[in-house]
Amino acid sequence: MDPSEYRAIYTVEDRHWWYAGMGRISRALLETAYPDRRDLRILDAGCGTGGALGFLAQFGAVTGSDISPLALAYSRARGHAALSQASVTALPYAAASFDLVTSFDVLYHRAVGDPCVALGEFRRVLRPGGRVLLRLPAYDRLRGRHDAVVHTARRFTTSALAESLRETGFAIERLSYANTLLFPLAAAKRLLERRAPAHAPAHSDVTPNPAWLDAVLSRPLAIEAAWLRRRDLPFGLSVVALARRG
């Protein structure tokens, strides 16, 4: 990822509609799986600038790991101390160290290489019966200029992610798309980007918004978070999965 992107994420992550909304969806899935647990040992693999570490702490003791020293510096600036520098494909933890591994928008990255290697590491550090919660960008046809900035190697479908999870020894409990209600707006944006001149510079989708716009755009994701507590969504901008180590 371009270093400037870490700064952009750190600046807006606490209030941007996408991070707030996807955080609600992640919490909804975890609250369904762990309605009464506050004692989990949790690893956020590829924690980035640490935005998710805060809400994960409601479920137990959280450790963050990321390959980027810059990302970890921003996580420390948020007050998080349980951090390590490592690739998701070579985690510095003993087998069966965690009850839950989360990984939000990491396995799509070209630096990861084969996502199954990372999934194998997640399985290794999970205790028997432990879970992994994943969130990933959906559909290769939705690639845009943002993907160039964040070094996207692949986007996912539910079927492709299901195959990778099963190959690495996970039993799928939930598998769904998310960010469905805003799908038409995103598809239109990508179409407009493709009509832009080929020499136009790539730019990130992570930019500051007026507070009113973040409030408006976060509402559809709040609706989806409530829906996903019980039902899946048929398509969307992201894929989410909750799976158990066999």
C-alpha cells in the first residue's frame, strides 16, 4: 500500500461512513457468534492503523499484527500496545494461541501472495473450535483507481472464498456479501472512472467527507448490519465470512 494511504486512513477511520458502517457489520456478526463472551483471545491480522482494535476489545484481549511499521506506528498513536510486525503468511505466534482471528481487507493485497497460505496461518494459531472473521472486496469487475493505490491483487466472490476456506480446513458458519444497498452508486462510480483519460492519476476512495455525508451514507450499512444478524445478502461490494477451525 502506498505510505500516504496509511495517513489518509488514520485521519478519517474514526468517522468515515465506510469504516463506521463495516465496523457495525463486523460487530453484528461477532455479537451473533459470541453473545456472552468477553474473554476471547483475539488477533487482528493485518490491523493497519488500528481502527478495528477498539471495537474488538469488547470481546476480549486483542493483539494487532501488521507487516507495515508505519501502520503499527499509527496503531500505537491510538493507544494500542499489544502489537507485532509480521506478515499474515508468517505469524509470530504459537499454535492454538487465539480464540478468534479477524482480518479485514487484507487477503486481497498483492503482498499477501497466496491467500490460502495466510488462511493456513490463521488456522494454525487458532485453538480447536476457534473462528476466523474475514472481510474482503468483491468482484474483479469492480476494480477501479482505488485498487491501484492500495495494491489490489484480487477481489473475491463468496464461492471463491468458500473454496479457499474449505481447502484450509475451515467449516463455514456465515458467508455473505455486504454493502449491498450502495452497490449501484459504486458501480456507477467505477463506470465513470473507466471513461476518464487513461493518463489520469490514480486516487484513493479514502477521503474526508462532510459530517452530513458520512451520516447519510452510513445509514444503509446500519440497516445491513441489523439484517446480517439473521440473513445473508445476495451481492455487494464486500464479502464477509465467519468460519470455524475444524
